[in-house]
Amino acid sequence: MRFLIFLVFFNFGSTNNGLDVVRNDFPNINSLEQAERSLNELEKNEDETSKGYYAAMLFMKSKYVKFPLTKLKYFKKGKLLLDDLVINHQNNIEIRYIRFLLQSEMPNFLGYNKNLEEDYLAIIEGVESYNLSSNFKLRMLNYMLLSKNISGQKTQRIKQLLNNL
């Protein structure tokens, strides 16, 4: 009986745990192996936030694989999945955050930086009321401050939010 309780608890806890692990590692993934490990953590999760991180890991894989066609394949797959998630879950601040960070780091020649302003506004307007821990909200906003696309006015607004949390 104890084994059964342990097994049930372990299975229910593993879904969130996988997401939590990837959430903590993102955006500090710096190898193909880390991206693969994160993909494996998320592949069974069906919630939209997990799928958002799954898409982000596809982008990370595209960054670290060697062959250009394979890079393009992972990039397109991640882009399609992430943009679809944003369209279908527009109020999910965490998915917007993922796309904001990815687009802010994409090379301009890829043309995947058209939603920076839209995502920034959605995050700024919704982060305080969104159901996330205060620590994670602080981390999100601090990572946004590191973006090369944040102007002085936007930086001030983020710092103001940081002070409110």
C-alpha cells in the first residue's frame, strides 16, 4: 500500500517537477545536451506552459546543432509551436515571456522579432495579477532587463514593477 501511495505521489509530482526544472534552467541552456534533457522532461506534459518551454527548447536545439538544414528545421518547428500557443493562450504571461526572450535574442536576418512590443506590453500589464510565485515574477522581469531591445523607458517600467513585487 505504501508503495502504491508513493507511486501515485511520484507520478503526480513529476509533471510539475519537470516543468519546474526546465523553468529554472531557462534561459540558461547552453548546450544541445541540456536542451535535449529539457525536451525529455516536457514531452509528456500537455499544459500550454510546458508546451511553451518545449518550443523554447526546440529553439535551443536549433542554436546548438551543427547542420544548417537541421537548425532551420528546429527553428521553424519551435516558431510554429510558440506562435500557435500565443494565439490560443494570449493571456498566458509565461508563454509571452518565453517568446519575448527568444525574439529579443534572435538574429535580425531571421525576421523573428516582430512581437517584442506586443509581448512586452502583455507581460507588463498582466504580470502582477498572473498566478505565478513572486520569486518567479522577479526572475522574469530581471531577465527582461537583460534584453538588448529594452529602452530606457521600458527599463524604468520594469524596475517600477520589480519594486511593487
